[in-house]
Amino acid sequence: MGRSLRTRIAYPIVFLLILITSVAGIAITIYFNHLYLDSIYKNLLSNARLLAALLGETHLQIGSQDIHAWSNILGERITIIDLSGTVIQDSHKDPLQMENHITRPEVQQAIAEGIGYAQRYSQTLGIEMVYVAVPIKNKQQQTIGYLRVALPLQQLRIEQRNLLGTIIGSLFLILVIITGLVINVARRATRPLEEITNSISKLSSAGFTSDWKPKLAPVEHSIEIDRLIDAFDYLTEQIQNQIRALEQERNKLSSVLQEMTDGVLIIDNEGVIQLANPAVSRMLSLPDQDIIGKNISQVLPHTQFHESWQRTRDSKETQTSLIEIQPKKLYIQCMTAPLETIAKGAVLMLLQNLTRQRYLETVRRDFISNISHELRTPLASLKALTETLQEGALDDPPAAHKFLMQIENEVDSLSHMVSELLELSRIESGQVPLRLRPASPYEILQKTLERLGIQAERAGLKVVVDCDPNIPQVLADPSRLEQVVGNLFHNAIKFTPAGGQIILSAKPQNGNILFCVSDSGIGIPAEELPRIFERFYKTDRARAGGGTGLGLAIAKHVVEAHGGTIWAESIEAQGSKFFFVIPRA
């Protein structure tokens, strides 16, 4: 985020002031510390030379009381060392308990240079000290020993801290005063621009209109400000016009994308999705989450999507491919085209769901194949019977009568198939009106049994009606429901061996009535259950038993026309159960 003009003016100056005062403070502190330490060394050296001269005259003959008296007067530690480094006298420690001092830095320097200085930790006293050592000479100027004086650094540290506090306080006070002056100057320099900015912000928060004119508070430099206002007013009007146009175009595009049934994606050069409409998630059953900003390989479930995008990105050519997604059995047509005008390497991907079209094509092919199969057998029989009659069977009246009866049966079969096809077509197109009224499920089952019960008896089957006579009524067309139950009952009779049992039942369930036709017949293979309600679809066993293959398709459409659902359950060699649900009245 950009900084204000005031901070741009004040910050560098304040920073420079802080830098200057910091450097100055450090330099002053170092200088005064050095000056103070130098004065201490000079004072120690002066005292050391004076005491060394006195000791030279007495040839190191001095009592411990005198050493302590000198130490108290000077406020310093005094140590007398002979030429071998042995401590003869010390004002703060028993000499007999002290180690040889010939290796001490200040003593070594005094031996080499005549004066020794040191600032170190005292092993004897356990504190940090400042040392000065000088040689002790007799009247013949011969060195007979060494005198060392010392001061603890604790007092020096206290003086240094006091000095540092005084310097820092003074510099901080100066810095505060100068900083205040700098800020005040910066504020005065930027006040006119701030007043303009505040006035414009108040006006913009109320919303701009086509006749908006800025009215700012009077500020300094009026000529320049007036020019700025005029320029801003013109710029605002132009921006408003552009924003309106862009919003209109964006709303149009958004509406189109939202309502499209085809999926639209824009993918950048790295494979990241920059735009996607809701149809993409609906089509591919993606989780309810935002896919924008994710990589295409993470979102789209098939590698062919990624390959199509990559080919178009690399070749800059439009690609079209049909992608089959298993196990959902989705057929998606994926078209990709380069979008170099938007960004380098960008690709437009259009997804069309062709699953329904492929299904309809499959149904159409199956319908043609099935109806051809159903027509071929009776037509072949008719042709054979006709040829037999033409070849002389007409001269044999009994044989001719038999053939004519067979011809009549085949014609009746074809007529029945055509009638069922026409009825199914009318039901699917909604041309068969339903006469809905409250109807008793018990009566529907009983009437179906009365109509087809004789066929069940002839087939050697036992039929049971399991339904409460006082069961709640359904809102339905009774004749059509009897047709549904009849078709299911007829199938049960056809595929149940002699000695088997068929149960017709109905019971309330969740505000509906559940009908069931169950048998103990040959059953239906599990892999064929999903297709048994298709037109002309027959299992291999059903084909052997005859029939048009339209009864279950008609039953399905009648039930759905009533707002219900139908399904089947079956175990091979154990029987089948056909269920359908109809809303209660």
C-alpha cells in the first residue's frame, strides 16, 4: 500500500535525524569514556610514580600499616612486587596467600617498557580492575622491584552509565523537538491535498451521478486546486461511463454462462482454471465447491480432458474429442480452442453432455433391431404357410383349414403387437387421458384375479391376494392400474412352473400404496434387471416363452403417468417381485 505524501516527506528526515543523533551519541559516548579512562590511567600513573620513588629510598622497607594507610588515602589498591614476582606487600590481600605476579600483563609491560597498563579481571579479588605498574628504583637507578596500583572498574561503569544516560536524554529531547518541527512542516505542506481528498471521498461515498459536480472546501493554492477539480470531474465521468458499459457486458456474459447447459472453462498456460460456469460441476457431478483457481488435472476426472487442453495449448489448433467416463457411463464431447487474445497459452474448453443423445441412439438401434426380430418370425411363418397353400395344400381341405388357422393366429399376433405399440406411443406422448378418481387397491387386485385367474389355474399355479379390504384408496385410473397389475400377473403366470405360487399384495407405505406381484418362478438374471422395462427387451428365457416384450414398458409408463415408480427384484431360480408405488387419494 502506498504511503501518504506527509510520510514521504517526514519519514526520511526523521530517519536521517535518528541516524545522525545515534551516530553522534555513540561518538560522544566513546569519546568521553576514552577521556575518562585516560584521566584515570594518568592519575594512577602519577600516584604509582610517587609511591615508587618513596619505596626506592627505603629500599622496599615498608610496613603493612603504611601500605594500608596509603591505600585508604588514595582510594586505590597498592601491591609491591620484587624482581622475582613475589608479592611483598598488598593493601587488600595477605601477600603470603597470593601467587607469583611476574606473569601479570601489567608487570610484564612494566618490565619491557617501563610502564604497564591493564584492564582485566582480578583473580585475587574476583572483580574487574584497572592496573598501572611501574618499576621501583634505588638511588643508583637500579630496578629493585615493581609497584602496582589499581582501581575497581565498578565506579567507572557507574560514571559511564550516568554519562550515557545524560547523552541519550539530551539527544532524545533534541530529536523530539526537531521531529515535531518536521511533522508540523510536512502537515502544513500537505494540508491542501488532504482537504481535497477528504472532500472527494465524502462525495464519492454518496454515489456519483451523471450531473455530479464536486464542491470542495476552500483551500490554499486555489488556481491549481480548481484545475485539479476540473480534471478529476472529467476523469470521473469518463470512468463512470466505462464502468457502466463493462458492467452491462459482464452481466450479459454472466447470465449466458449461468444458463448454459454446456460447460465452459477458460484455462491458463499452467493448466489453472480461470473461469468455469455451473454447468461443469452439474455435468460431471463435481463436489459443491469452487473449482476456479485449481488445476485441471485435480478437477476433471479423466486424463483425456488434460490431454485435449495440452494439445490445443501446444499446437494452437482447435481439438474435438468424445470422452467416455466410467462407471457413470457419461459421454462428453470436449472441444478446445486457443484464446491467445486473453492470455498467452490460454485455452477455451467447451463440454457437451451427449449421454442422452447416445442413449437415444442406442434405444433407436435396439428398437429397430427388436421390432425387426419380432416381425421376422411371424412374417416368415406367414410366407411359409402361404407357399405351402400355393404348392397344393388348397386341394387338401383339412390341411388348408389348419394352415389358414395358423395364418390367422400369426395375423392376430401381429395385430396385438401393433396395438400395444400404438398404445405405448400414446401413453408416452400423453395422448391417453387418465380418469383419476379414488380407487380401492383391493378391488383392483380382485378384478385382475377374476380376469386372469383361470389362466393361472390352467398353469397349475396357486394365487393368493394379500390385501386388507379396508386399505386406503389411491388416486388413480382404475382401468389403467388393472392393466399394470394384469401385465405383471400375466408375466408371473408365464414364467412360473406348475405347482408354483403367485402373490398379489398392496399395503400403505409413507403416504403411498405399495403394490407387489411376486412369484416363485425362474427369476431374472441380475445383470438384466435394469433393462427389463425397455421396449421389446426380453431375457433369453422370455424369448423362448413368446410375447411382444412391451407389457413391462407399458406398465412403467402408466405408473409414471400416475406419479409413481416401478422396480423389480429377483433371484434366479427362486422367483421375482415387481413393485410399484401409487400416491394415496
